[in-house]
Amino acid sequence: MEKSTAIARSATNSALHGLAPGVERMMTVFVNLYFIQSDDGSWFLIDTGLPMQASRVRAWAEARFGPTSGPQRSS
């Protein structure tokens, strides 16, 4: 198991799957969220999640990317 996967499972107790280098999927209830990390370390969140899941998503993102790192915004 990859370090990021182990961190994420302990932080959120969620099913997390690495799909490709820099691409990870988190399952919440019955929908998916995707975290995509660029080579420069910036990251993006594609959130198709449900209400009341924000704390789980935030905990995973903080465990994986650090508490002061936020996702990039698309323009």
C-alpha cells in the first residue's frame, strides 16, 4: 500500500484508489471524488461528492497535501 493511501485511510477511513500516477479516487457513500496532483506539487479536486462529506474530504486532503495546501482553482 502506498504511503498516501495509508495516510488517507487512517485520516478518513474511506476507500481510496490510486488510478494513475498523481490521480487518486476517493469513494464517499455512492459517488467519487478525484484528487489530481501536478508535477509541480499543485493539486486539483474534482468533487462529485455529497453534502455532509466535506470533513472527510478535508481530512484526506490535509493528510495527503498538508494542512496549509489548498487545491488550485480553474479559471
